[in-house]
Amino acid sequence: MDIILQAAGWIGAAALLIAFYLNSSGKLTADNKMYQLTNLGAAVLLTINAIYINSLPFIIINVFWAGVALLSLVRLVRLVRLNR
């Protein structure tokens, strides 16, 4: 189980950094569904790892990060529905 929880942290960190790079280089914008899904998935994996290592600040920041990504996805879905 230890290796799975450690892997969750490493995969989450890699996904978050890749999304950040793609956004910063202009390859993905913040209004892109894939960008927000990547942020959400990364934050969930990092939260799991933070709970495992018992790091409250890390838990808080990643729950917040996931919340922002989730709200952004809801906004994107609503925009798509309005534009139909």
C-alpha cells in the first residue's frame, strides 16, 4: 500500500507540473476542459498522498486546488450548454 500512496503523490505532482507548463507555454488555456481535468486529478492524487503523510497544509492547498478546478469545469460545462 505504501508504494501506491507514494506513486499517487509522484503522479499527481508530475501531472500538475505538466499542466502548469502547458498552460504557461500557451499550449493549454485555463478555459480548456483537459487542463481543468488534469488539475482536478492531480489535486486529488496529491490530497491522497498528503493525507497519507499527514501534512495538513498540503491537504488544505490541494483540496482548494481541486475545488477551483471543479468550479472551473462546472463553468465550462454551463458555457457549452448555453452555446448549443
